[in-house]
Amino acid sequence: MNGGDKMLFAEQAARSDPSEVTKKLGTSAERGLSSVQVTEKRRLYGSNELKPPQPPPIWKRYLSQFKDPLIGLLVGSALVSVLTGQFDDAISIFIALVIVVSVGFIQEYRSEQALEKLTKLVPPKARVVRDGREVDMLASELVSGDLVILKTGDRVPADIRIISQNGFLVDESSMTGEPEPQAKTIESIVVVGTSQTYSNMAYMGCLVLSGNCRGIVTAIGESSQFGEMVKLLSQEEPPRTPLQVSMDKLGQQLSFVSFGVIGVIFLIGMIQGKGVLEMFTMGVSLAVAAIPEGLPIVVTVTLALGVLRMASHNAVVRRLPAVETLGSVDVLCSDKTGTLTKGEMAVTEALLSDGSRASIGQLVMLHGEVQHGRSHPLMEALTTACVVCNNVQPTYGKKRGLGNPTEAALMGFAQKLGLEDLRNDWQRVKEIPFTSDSKTMAVQAVYNRDPDRKPLWFVKGAPEIILEKCFLFQTRDGRQNLTTKTRISLNDHATYMMNQGLRVLAIAKGEKTPDELIFLGLVGISDPPRPSASKAVAELRERGVELKMITGDARETALAIAAKLGIGRDFAVSGEEVSNLDATELTRLANKANVFYRTSPQHKLKIVKALQLCGRTVGMIGDGVNDAVAVKKADIGISMGVNGTDVCREAADMVLLDDNLQTIVPAIEEGKSIFYNIRNFVTFQLSTSIAALSLIAISTILGLPSPLNAMQVLWINILMDGPPAQSLGLEPSDPDLTKGKPRPRGQKLLNKSIIKRILINATLILCGTLWVLTREYLDDGRLSDHERTMTFTCFVFFDMMNALACRSQTKSIRHLPPNKPLFIAVSLSIVAQLLVVYWAPLQSVFQTQSLSLKDMMTIVVISSSVLVTSEWMKYKSRTQRKPAGSPVLREVI
């Protein structure tokens, strides 16, 4: 694509120098695009979005349900009935087919809609210069020609031609598959080879590992390199969650057993002289009813709806498997800054190089006098270094600048002195970005008012690092040697400030290198704990979740904040100790320690691994690039949504949209609730399936008439997979479960206790229904439509009572919070069953007869046995766990 205001292919942009690119795209390397240009470009070229492939029409998706082999067999059965002249049976089977297919379609459609909503919960953002002003906006609003600013931790929002950069390293593994970071330049490329990427381009979807840059957007959306790849990948199926896979496996195992039983029933029926068509239709109907093909779908719906409920609490789960892990988390490792603290930093204290102490509130006070402007040379020297060695842009009239909170605090300090414009006096030559290993940042700059003056280095960082590089300190009259005694005194003062909970930075300058420095001062930055953090720590502890703080700050700062939050300061381990300890000793200390300080990304990763070796289920909370590796390694990684970097959010399984630690508490509770709800649903469906299959099998083996016809079996399947079953997945949280200890890691969905309960419930349903069947049959030796209606209705009512019994594995239904969807579903199912029994049009379809009030009372009493027995078993279980006189026992009595 050529011509002004159009997009450029990557090769074209890479060959062109920055001035050519800006000219071709009608933009400015300083002011970016104007609002008018943006509106016109968006009208011509659309938004910066990758449009998902158009799904097939709803009618095609509905008809695709008929591809299921079991549904195909039912269609075949209906056709055979037509050919043999049994039109009533054919119509009945057709109606059942429509209902079964509709239920399956609605389940899948709900699952797709819920999953689609999840992808829209955390839209990516970008920082752009428009009309000469820096603004943050959604990445989807970008157009070609936009001037974009990227920094460490960002995800590249579009294809970008780099026009300026400082130590800019990009992870392009998503494009090339190569794990090595790629260093970027601004020079145009003369000869373009066969490489997938170019050194002066940054591509949509790649991650910034270090440094910063400015660049011009050359291609957006589907025109980007990433967009081309997405087109190729659009047909790929998303991976299934471990719980879905286990449900698939369970379904396959049950299908195998069911087909075996159905085959035996078919053969026995044939031996007994029953019709081939009758047994074929019954076999297919049984297969549809007994095989739990809906299990994986309902699991997906339950997970997705649970995730949407979490989103309403500002916790966005990016990957469904994370929901399964949440309920097992027993230790949370958390970064300090912006996670446990507000991340709203402000300089509150400064120590000048001559030992003078300034306090900073709304005003800067020194020796009891308000400081402003250039009235104090040492204050001016300190402030100059703070604003030059800084990547935050001042936002006039606002509390803080856009960018790194620490640098924003330094800029705020300068604004209080009215010295934020000092940066304009200096022209940057070079930048050495901050890293977790160096713990320093350095900028080389030239003084604009004296071009012949040699460039100076301005450096900020950890006091213990900077002070070791300082050999002189600034005074009003010049500079003096920094003696060992003075260095120790400065370190002691830094420690004093840290003990107040301040983050302390040393500020210095150098004339030759960033390793030979002149000390300018210390600044203490407050970052108060979040008001909700201490409450969250207490609530997590009540739920058996231990919180460990991991920070790059000094020991004193870390312990002061830990004490305020109630984490405890009993045992602290340094990053250096983490590096030097062997695996066994680190595992022991990691389990014991409350606080880890002066840590790097490698230390955080080692800590997470050590805790996992202890058998702990580890959650890692972070917001920065330095947290991303540990966040990805943890059993569940959690990122901040507001202040979190793109790299960290990408690595995380869950994002906290409000950056509030307390949001994790209801998220963990929801995770526990979802697991137990799925277990309750599986208990209900499997017990009903086993009972239905056993009822037909035993009746056939004993030579009894078939207790249910094909239509009745299909109706039971609809109720079993339909609203009552799905409503169990919407069961409100049980505080005794969600506020209890974490679920043991690796706990199976179906343990011995659950399997025992499934078999007991299935046996009760089977025995109760058989009792009704045999009582009616033995009266006159035949099974009329009336007797079959009694058996059919009894089984359906058993089904509804079983749904109520499966709401909880331990608690009486009287003590559970209301589940309105379930009660509505059960009520409507009962109404539907009564219509099947008493409404003439449905009587002919299902071959039923009206029942007397006595008959209905008998059915209610018999079917309630499964609920009564379940309540008795729960009561016995509770009394065995609790001593006499306990609150639970008194409550039951």
C-alpha cells in the first residue's frame, strides 16, 4: 500500500527512514496526528481490531446437532416407524428429537456466548501522542500514523516503525518462535532478507522486555503481521480445560458401560420375543438418556457463568482452568508496590547532600521556610536530577504524571517546587533503563544553554548501590570527598527513613561515567498500604490462605509495611539468601518466611518453585515485568488490571480490574463454590442415569414389561440434562465451604464418598420405582398405560427430589440459601409432567393416563424417600464430626 495517509507493509516501513514514514502517513514525529486526521482515517480503514471469524448462521448450528450419532439413530428409528406405518410412534419420536436437539443447542449456545463475553473483559490499552498531548486510550482506537509510546512491560498494540529508542528489547517469540529478546534500532534497512521481522519494527502482540521507544503506527488490525497470522489460526479449536477433559473421559467410560448394558437388554428382549423395532427404539432412547453427553457442556457453562460472576466483583479469569485452582490456593505471594500498597506514591522527605532535611506535604519545607523555584542551589541540583532521570511527562494541573508511579512521585516533587520545566534545559543523549538486577537508572544529557559543556550523567536507584559509586558530595560551595564515615552516616539515615515505611532513592550525578558519581541527596517516597489490604490479609488467613510479601524494597521498608498490614515480621529472607541457599534449605525457609526483600525476578521464581515443592498450591500476585515469570509459574497467576503491565497481565490467569487485594477473597470463594456445584451436578446426573438404565435392565432381565416407553425415556433425559440439572450449577455459595480451608490439591471430583452417595441415590430411585412398577403389575399380571404412567411419573418426581437432595453434600436443605433458579426449574418441570399426565394432546404422545389424587400422593411420598434419606445421611455425617452439644448438633436438634 502506497500513498499518503495509508497503511504501510512492514517491509516498506523498514526500508524507509523515519521522516519518509511520517510523510507517507501524514503524521508528525513530535505532535502525532490531529483529531480530524484520526476521524478520517478511522472512517476509511476501520478500528484496530482483529475481527473473529463469522460464525455459521444459527439455523446451520442448530442442524449440526443432528450430526450426533445417537440423534442419527433416533432419526433412523423414526423413519423405520414411518415405513412400517406406525405414524403415532414416528410423530412422538420426532417431537422428542426436536426437544432433545433444542436442549443441546441452547446449552452449547449459552456456553459460546458466556465464553465470548470473557474475551471482552480486559481490553488492551495504549499510550499515544495526539494533537501534541500524551493520552491513554484503548488500543482498538489506534489508526495508522498514530505516534505511540512504549515502555517496559507494554504489549505492542499495532505494527510500529520505531523512530526513537532507549535500550529497547522486544520478545518476538509469538512471531518467530525464537526465545531470544530482539534489540531494536531506528536505522532504515537497506537490504531486506527473508527474516520474518525487522530490527526497526515492533509488531502487534509482541512484549516489551526493557527500555522505551516512540514509533509510528504503520498497520493496524487484520493488516498487521499478527493479523495475518490470526487469519491462519482462526480455524484452530481452543484447548479444553482439565475438568472438561476429565468429564469427557468420565463420559466415555460411562458410555462404554451403557452401551454394554443396552446391548444385553436388546438381546434379552429379542430372546423374549419382543419386536425388533420396539427394542431398537428403546435401546436408542436409553442410549440418549443414559450416556451423559451433556456433562462437558454443562461444566463449561458452569465455569463460564462463574467467571462472569467473578467479573462482577472485578476479578477477571482469563483462563477457565484457573477456576479449578482457585479453591485450592493455600498460599499467596504478593508484590508490595501497587498491590498491597496504593501505588499512589509521593515524596514526603528529602535529605540534601549537606545534611539538611526537607519535609514535603502540600508544600516543600526546609529550615521552617517554604521552598519554591531556584532559591536553594542544592535543592535545585537534586530536583534537576529527579526530572532529567525520569520518563514521566508532567501533567499540569493534575496530581501526578502518566507512567511509573515512582517517577511520577519525583515529578510531583518537582512540580511542588515549580521546577518541573528544568527538564527542558537538558537534551538527552543516552539512557540506561532501570532493571531489577542493577536497581539503578541513568540518563546522560547535555545542557541546552551551554552546548560546549560536557554531558552529565544523572542517576537514581537503591541507596546501597548508588552510595558505593559516590566519591564526592555536592555542597553550596562546590564538592567534597565522600568519606567512609559520611557514607555510613548516609546509609544509616536511609535505613531510618525505610523504617518509617518509605521507599528511599539515592540521587547522584557524574561527569565521566555512571559509576563515578557525586552524591546529591536522598528522597523518601511514601506508598501507604491500601485501606482494604489489612482486612484482606485477615480474611485470607481465616480461610486458610497464607500471604507472603515479596518486594524489591529494602528490609526495613518491607518489614514496616508488613507490620502495618498484619502479615507479620517474624521471619524475613533476602534475595541474596534465596540465591545462595540450596533447594532443601530454601524450601524450608520459603515455607516459614513472611517477607522476602531485595528480590529480583529470578528470586521470585525460585520462591514460587520452593513453595510448590512443599506441596503448597501457590498464587502469585504482581503488576510489573519483574513479576511476570513468577506469575506464569505459579499455580494461579494474578495481575493488577489498572497499574499492571501488559506483560504481567498476559502471564496471569486472573486480572484484578480494581487493583484491590480484597477482590481475591470473593474470587477464591467463587472458585470453591464452582467446584462443589459441578460436583453436585455430576452427583445428580450420574445417580439419575444409573437409575434409569438399571430400571430398564432389571425389568428386561426379570421378564417384566418395559416400565417406560421410548418417549418417556427421552422425556426423562430432557429433565436430567435440562433446567433442573443446570440450575445446580448456579447454587449460591455455602459460607461453611467457601470460608473454610482450601480444597486439598489434586482432590478428585468423584471420590469414594461421592461415588457412595451416587450409588445410594440411584438405588433409592431404582427400588422406589420398581416397587411402584411391581405393585401395579402384580395386581393383574399386566402393565397398562395407567401403571406405566405411575412408574413414569414416580421416576420423574424422584428426579426432582434428587435434584433438591444434591444441592449440598453436607448441609441440610433447610439451612441452605435459596436457589431460585433451581426451585423455578423444579416447579416448571413438575408442571410440565402434570401436563404430560393430564393434558389430552400430550397423553397421546407419551401414552399416559390421568392419575387420581391418591396415586399422586403415593408418588410424592415414595419419591421423597431419596430426599429424606439424604437429609438423614447428612445429619449423621455432621453428628459424627461434631461432639455433642456443638452448635451444629443443637441447630439440627
